Amino acid sequence: MNAPFEHPTPVPASRLPSVGTTIFTVMSALAQEHRAVNLGQGFPDFGCDPRLLEGVTRAMHAGLNQYPPMAGIAALREVMSDKVQALYGRRYDPATEITITAGATQAILTAVLAVVHPGDEVIVLEPCYDSYIPNIELAGGRVVRVPLTPGTFQPDFDRLAAAIGPRTRALIINSPHNPSGATWSAEQMLQLQDLLAPTNVLLISDEVYEHMVYDGKAHQSASRFPALAARTIVVSSFGKTFHVTGWKIGTVLAPAALTAEFRKVHQFNVFTVNTPMQHALAEHLRDPRPYLELPAFYQAKRDRFREGLARTRFRLLPCPGTYFQCVDYSAISSLGEDAFCRWLTQEVGVAAIPLSAFYADGFEQGIVRFCFAKQEATVDEALKRLQTL
């Protein structure tokens, strides 16, 4: 057994002094402690297509276990180029405009580090995914927060225009939106295109839920809009699309000049990404049906969950995309969002996430987020417990 340290450990000033344990870790631990149904953290509790696993096994046995090219294997970048062309009408050059990343979170950090310099301003639309603000701070940038419209979570273009100034380097958008499930329309994307046209502001478009848009609507990727695509780093996720979040593999699409800067950081960040899984994904993507059928797959889960929640005192907010459902609980409790989620986990046996966790100032609206990317039995058990409220 090692003896305690006899000398003091130097403790540097924190790069992220305001960051602690995330709410996702806290609520998942609380759910496990109380044997609650965990609808908090956003990951499926069901498996992926067995063909993907077979593809990984074949690649490993074929000896494809060493470093791949820094930007990702050519076959995966080529099939991604074909996919985006077919879906969004833009052809990205596999050699110079597509990079395979270690998940979307790494992609977003790398994008921020590649383009943001100390003192630059970066606009984020709140509520937002919890990595955005720490990423900007690590780059030495200044965060400019613009709230989405409460309740609908749509962009307020007047406030967005007012936030753009001479030091604005980039804007981060996310559609379909985590945590609210809101989506941007084609008209809003065109409005954004017009707003940014006279500026040099770059766009980082987080599109990890691109294949979870419902009710017959199409995902409005920044890739669809030529003047936006020319200034945008588009981030997507194989993990979200194919139910393999633990694989941590994503994609970045960007014009060659932006990709060159992105890869400068990427090569010293992770350098490259899991080889056999890249080969399996390249093979799997040759059949478009798995991602083309994904909206109907998740819409069925959404509808089942919403139908069950309609028999509770929760007020359902719209859910046009993602696998998250937000609800207003004001008819049930006057507790704050964090306290309500803890009570719900401990006393009712269902874990959720407070929406206030996605705001830097903890803005309260009496809204929590559930994840419905679960097996029917999981969803039904959660609904059984929630319907006692």
C-alpha cells in the first residue's frame, strides 16, 4: 500500500474553474441508487444493427487494426460525400473537405480551437449542449449568450443580429436541438444566411440528430444553403444515427480552407479514429435504408411516449426532432427544476434532466427533459410510474 504523499502537490489555476460534475452524471448515479427508470442521459438502451457488429469483426480479423489515415479512411469519407450529396445536394470533396472524428463532442472542441483566438467572441444560443461554453473558454474566447425564445425554442433574429459585433468570430447552432427537440425551418436558415452574408462570422452547425426529424419534415442542414455552407463547419454523429454512442465516431464537413485548419488541431488532438469501426461504417452506409428509416423508427417511440404522457399532469411541449421530450411540470409541483428532478427520481422512480442545466445562469422555466430512445418495456415502465402523478 502506498504511503500518503509527503510533499505538497502543486495545484495550477483551473482552466475551467466553474465546471463541476455534470448533471447527467449526477442524475444517472441517483437513478441507479434508487432503481429509477433512467430517462435522463441521452443514449439508447437497445442494440445496434447486428450487421454493424459483424462488419467490425470482419475488419478486425482482416488485420485492419493499425492507424488509419489522419482524416479517416478513404472509403468512409467517400460514402459520406455520396450520402450528403443525395440528402442535401452538396458534394464535399472526400480528400479535402471531410474528416472523421472521435465523436461529435471532439469535433466541436476541435472546430472551436481551430478558428477561435483569445479575445474572439462566439455566440451560443441557450439552452445549449453543455460542452459549447467550456470549449470556447478553453480557446480563450468570450461567450456571448443569446436566448432562444422560451417555450418554442426558436431563434430570435433581432437579438441574434444585435449580438454580432466586430469581435464575433463564430456562431454555434444546433438543429434538431438538444435539449428542446426544436428544429430550424428552411425559412429560418435562409434568414440566417442573409444575416451572416455581410460578415466574416463562421458557423458551427451541430447536426448530430439530423436523422431524427418527424412528421414528414426534412432536416435543414447548413449544407443545403450555398452561402451558409461556404462558412460552415457541419458536425454529425454515427453514434447517434446507428445507436452506438459508445463508439464515439463523428464526421466534420467543411470547405477545404476550414478543413485544413480543423485538421491542424485534429492531428494533435486525437490524430485519428478507431480503424475497424470506420471500415464497418463505410460498408454499412452503402445501404441508405438504416438512416432513411430512422425518422419513422423514432417517431413511433415519440408518439408512444407522448400518448402515455398525455394521461399525466405534465404539459407536453412540441417535439419535432431529436429523441428528447420536454414537459412543463407546473401543474404537479412548485419545486425548482433540479429539486423536482431529484424528487421525481427518488419518489416516483423516473430520472429526468432539468432544462436549467442547459443555461449558464440556471434559468428556470418549470421544464424537464426526458429521453425516449428506449425499448418499449423501458418506456412503458416509466409511463406507468409517471401516470401515478
